[in-house]
Amino acid sequence: MRVCVYGAGAIGGYLAASLAEAGAAEVSVVARGAHLAAIRANGLTVETPERRFTAPLAASDNPADLGTQDLVIVTVKAPALGQVAAGIGPLLQEGTTVAFPMNGIPWWYYHGIGGADEGRQIALLDPGGALWRAVGPARAVGAIVWPACSVPAPGVVRLLSGAAAGTVFGEPDGSASPRLDAIASLFAAAGLGVSTSADIRALIWRKLAVNLCTGPLCVLGRADIAAAMGSEDGADAPLADAARGLLGEACALAAAMGYPLDLDPARILSGNRRVAHRPSILQDLEAGRPMEVEALYGVPLQMAAEQGVAMPLLALLSSLVRLAGRA
């Protein structure tokens, strides 16, 4: 199987190097800048709590150099999806699957959902329908990635946590399919945690709820998740209140969208206080990169307005996150 990871940053680099090292597929990556130069010169190195390994693989900033693929795994951040729409064409052939393990609401969300919303496009995520045309929703497979990773140096990816939870793939229409089985087998052969789901949207909402109760507070406090959760008493107790409030707003929206979440706020906050990790949206701010504000906050707020769900806390904090990004 020919596999291209489009965007070999933290998550993409971890997946690509793991697949390549295992010999599970013929793996290539689309990367850029110093990261690309380091991969070309020395291969892509992954550091995990247990070991360190380096995988040589084909890498380019021009997808046309890599040829057509059986599977493309798009791991760029949401602001770069327009570039993906413009560049992905040379990687695609008849039958190519394109998986999108990304944060927030995916651009294909209303494909395969059925009912009156079937086929709706989300302009905030896919302006002008560029991805809808270039990739086509029928190629898309949903995915949730639980591992947390970082890029400590060009050509190096560090796995921080979450390897066991791995990646969950699911068809937009909830069906079982040969292509899901093929992806799961590929990941399993590489020793990557993997599973499939008949209801990928429920997992999208679950991860989004957790991201909503951490990301805005981390960005505005310039703090890791553990610190941003605050304590139940003392001077930073309002942080814990804010985290609970954000989680409650996210759960209310998920329920209105047809995906009620059985989340225990006390357990979520307690677990988050053990996560000394700076979320990717904060990493982007600190590196001067565009943040995934629309995918994580803008689209949920748009959906909330449509559903008549009040999310005043997210509206306020996401506005402040935008200000922080512009500053």
C-alpha cells in the first residue's frame, strides 16, 4: 500500500515514521521548511518514552513529486486546508482514501449524516467548497487521534502520551467498509493503537468537548493543561469553574446536535490536572502560526446559534483567543 502523510508535523510525523519503520507500507510525507530539510538529510526521528528510532522516507513540499497513493492521511491544522485543496490532486487516483485525523468539526461533517442536513457544506472550514471539489466527500474517512506529540527540533517528533488510545477511524455514514479494515490492519501492523467506530461523530464531539474546556484557558493563561484547570479552592478556583462551564456548554451543544455525552466533569478535570502538556493551539500561538480557532470554536458557535444553544463563555473566551492571535 502506498501511503502519504500530508503534513508531517507532530501527529503526522509520528504516524508516518511508525508506519515506515515497520515496513507496513510505502510511506511518503508532504512537509516544508527546516523540518523537510532535516527529514531529507537524516530521516524522521521519533522519540517515545520507551525508545528512539529513525525512519527514512520520501519527503517533498510538492505532492506531485510523490505520485498517486492508496491512502492519504491529512494531518495539517485547519487553517492549512486551503493549501491541501490546492495541492492534493497529484496524490489522488480512483479509489484513493483520504483520512482526516484533525481537531474540531471536520469539513465533511454533513456528508453521510442523512436527513435534511445531508450534503451541507461548512464555509468557515472549506471556503468556496474547495476541499469538497478537490477531494470529494466520498473519499473522506473520519479519524480521531488521541496521542499527544510535539516537534522539539526539525526532523524530530516526540510522543508525549496517549499511544495506547491510538487513532479511531470511521466512515461518515457509519458503515463498515473494506477500506476501514485495510487502514486498521495497516496501523496494527505498525504497532500503532487503532480501532474503528460505527459512530465517528460521537467521538468527534467527545474530543471536542475536552478540547473546549482546556484550549481557551491554556491559550489565555499561556499554561499547560494541568495548570489551566485550576484547583477546587484557593485563588485559582475560578479556572476550575470556567473549565466546568466550558464543558457544560460543549455537552449542551453535542446533545442538541444528537450526540449526548456522558461526561463526568469532576473526573475530566481531575484527569486533566495530571496532563502537563501544552495543547496544539497554544503551541501554534507561541510559534506564531495560525490557530485552529474556526474549527475548534467558530463552527461550534455557529452550530450553537442554529440550534438555539447558549454558549456565552465560549463566545467570550474565543474572542479573546482571536485577540491574542492578532496581538
